[in-house]
Amino acid sequence: MRHTIADTAAIVFAKAPLPGTVKTRLVPRLGAEGAAALHARLVKHTLSTVREAGFRNVQLHGAPADDPFLRFCASRYGASLSEQCAGDLGMRMHHAFEHVLGAAGALLIGSDCPALTARHLRQGARTLAQGADAVLVPAEDGGYALIGLTRAEFRVFEAVQWGTERVLDQTRDRLRELGWRWVELDTLWDVDRDADYERLMTSGLLDRPFAAEAVRSPQDSGTSDTF
């Protein structure tokens, strides 16, 4: 039986906001602590967007999953928290789809694309519900901000040069090889470099101008929603 939008799972990939390990291209500008704080805000923004879209099954795949910030986010935004498996990005994404896909489809997103809205997520879920095998939200850098599948097939992620401008084209090639029907939605942008940060700061997508606040636990900060 064909699944519905309400049956679609939402998978969010997120790294723990450890200084020096996230948003490293922005460290010269923001410092390691500031880049980590920005990353933490983007993770919360992403999970808030997923919750706004109305998904009932939200999966947060963390690296590592035992990080206090990610545990807090899972609790705050109603997500199930699990560890990303070992391997390259393709192996980890395939494992995540295998983990959730049954009779319904699933959307997988990262936490670097604040331009991705609840409307995009609902549109992606609707596309799968209407019979597409896959859905993509292209990114301006040649990757994609969202991939949705109705089947967990490793060939979608096989021999893709992750982190390059060839990711989207190679993924299209894999879908053609499988004979799958896919739909591409709006092309969006993510936040990796100085120019992206400037764009973010003038976009109004985040709730207030970014300041390099410390990434802290709720116990240290005295509130359950501040890091």
C-alpha cells in the first residue's frame, strides 16, 4: 500500500558542536568556539524546522550520539537519537535509510542548510507519497540539501565523491542506472564558507544576529534551551 505524508520519516544528521571539529572553514573568522556555537544554532534551527513540518517520526543521527547537546536536542525536539555508523558519508546515509525504511519513505537532511523550510520538507514527503522513488533538493555547491527515498538501496550512494561539486550529478547517474523516477525541488544554499556566513547574516533566517556564545549544557546555563 502506498504510504502517506504522515508516514514519512525525517532523518537529521548532526555532529556534536565540539570546537575545532565543526564549521572549520569559518574558524579563522569566528574562532573555534564561535564556529561551534554557530553549528549548534543551525542544528537547533534544523530540528525546529522538522518539527514545524509536522513529522511524527523524527530520527536524529548524531556523531557522537552520546554528546550532551545532541541528547538535549533529541529531547527538546521530540527526536529518536542514534549513532551514525562507521564509514564514509554514503555508507552512513544508507545505514540511516535502512534503519527507518519499511513501508514508508524517508527524507534525510543535514544541519547546514537554514534555507530549507518546512514547506520544502512537506513537498519532499508529498513527492514520495505521490509515487516518486526519490526526491532531491539540489544545493548551489553541487551537492544536495535533502534526499528522500522509498527504498534503501546502497547503489544510490556508491562511488560518489562526497564533498565535491560532483555529488549531485553522480547521484543523478546512480538514479538513472537504477531506473528510478525522481523529482528535484528548489535549489538551496548551505553554510560552509565566509560568503555563506555573510549571506546567512543578511537573510533573516536565524532569529537574531549571531554572537559567539559558548556551547554549554543546560545545567551550566540555567536554562533548558540555551547552549
